[in-house]
Amino acid sequence: VRCVQETGYQRRVHGVISFDKGGIWKSINAPLVDSRGKKIKCLDETCSLHLNSVTSSKFGPFYSAPQAVGILLGTGNVGYHLATRADEINTYLSQDGGLNWIEIKKGSHMFEIGDHGGLVVMASDQEATNTLYYSWNEGKTWEELVFSETPIEVTNIIADPANKGQMLSLIHI
């Protein structure tokens, strides 16, 4: 969810989350380290995680699958407001319904969840790629699959609608 604050000519979007159906909203806890193990610098409690939503036309929105309880994925940044530049956006995952988040990959990626959350897959959504990343342990570790010699523009990753299996489809231009 996004909270928009307009100050003068600047529009700042802040990420917030609710765990009680919208009764109380709070900032999203920022991860402590990035995907490379480097400490993330947040100077005070106003520094938090900000995620893109369905209104973003440049980056993928946060996502979950009903059969993968507690697993959430999203693109965004840690800071004082949502960034708009591609070089400031990273990909994040929560294993506990949004209470805690980890940065799983630098840059913006599209993703899908399969096998009731047992399989998480992602690919770059900002540039042509020939690499798919996947995790069998809810994002704790990642494997790399080079699926083509020639990079392609991935437009979607689709799982079985029942989200029961390990077969996913990669859609491209």
C-alpha cells in the first residue's frame, strides 16, 4: 500500500503495511543487509522499505500466491520515499507475510511462486536476459539457469493456476 505526500512540487510515495485489515498502518521494516551481504544504512526510524504497487508502469508490483502462505515478493528500495530510477530499485522477499523483508537481488525483476511456495523464480524485467534465478528454500539461496545463448525480453513468468507444481512458463517477446 502506498501513502502519498505532496510537498511543493515534489510527490513522495511512502510504503506502509497493515496487519489488521487496515486498522493500523506502519512503515515497512527495512532489511538489515542487501543481497550481497552489505549492511544497509538507515539513519533513523523514518528510513524504511518502499515497494512498487500495481500503479507503477516501470516496475513490477508486490505479489503473493494464495497457496504460498506468507511469501510476498516486490520491487522497491530502502530509504525515505519510493525511488523512481531503475538503478535504485531492487527485488525483495518476505517469508512471514510482510513483517520482515530480505533483498534477494539487485535491480528490478519479475517473479512467480510455484509448488505451494517451495519454488520461487525470477528474471530481469528491465533488460533482455538469458538467465532465470530460482530458489527451492523461500529465497534463502538462489541458483542460476542460463536458458538461452541469446538474451530475450521476458514479459511474464506463469505458474500453474493451482500453484501445485514445479512447471512454470516463461513468456517473452
